[in-house]
Amino acid sequence: MAAAFDFDAYRSAFESKDVGRWLAFYSDDAEWIEYRHSDPPRAPNVMRGSSEIGAFLERVAAMPIDLQLSREVLGEERIAFACTVDLGDGKRIVEHVIADVRDGRIVLHVDVEAWD
């Protein structure tokens, strides 16, 4: 039986911006794809592997922002959730994420972002 994804622990690591714990939820060969106003469908931002994803998480953790996860839908091989980013100046980013999970770790993370 495959390991279950621990969403409560993931939420805790994500919202606290604890990079070590956060990165541990991604497989070493994970891929993270972002679609945003600066990275549209024809040219999304793609990060591959622990090194690239970890560097991104370090940048996020250093930002004076608040992260909140909600609306999670959890399956054995796929999860989905919303992420609200409070930028601290009254503006927000809202992300919707669908992620593929294998052996309790994310192997593909795809998010679509809307910015104020």
C-alpha cells in the first residue's frame, strides 16, 4: 500500500514557510509548473527537481507575505487546494493547485494564479 499524503503537515510547513519540511513533501524529481500573468500557458514557469524547487521555496520563505491553504480535495494519487497569498499591502494572489502524489510525496504540482 502506498504512503498517504499528510495534508495537515503539508499545510503547516507551507503556511509557516518552513522550507526544509515543505520541500520534504516533493519527490526528488518533482516538477512544479506555474501559470501566471508573467508566465502564460504558452510559456509557464517550470521548476524541476529538488534543487530548483528548493531555491524557489527559499525565495518565497524570505518574502514578507502570509500564505493560507484552503478548500483541499484529497485523493490517493491527486490533491487539489487553494492558496491565498497576502502581499501585505492590501493586494493578494489566489492560486489553485492540482498535484499528483506518489508514495506520499508530490511528483507534479501545477498552479494557476490570479493577481490583484
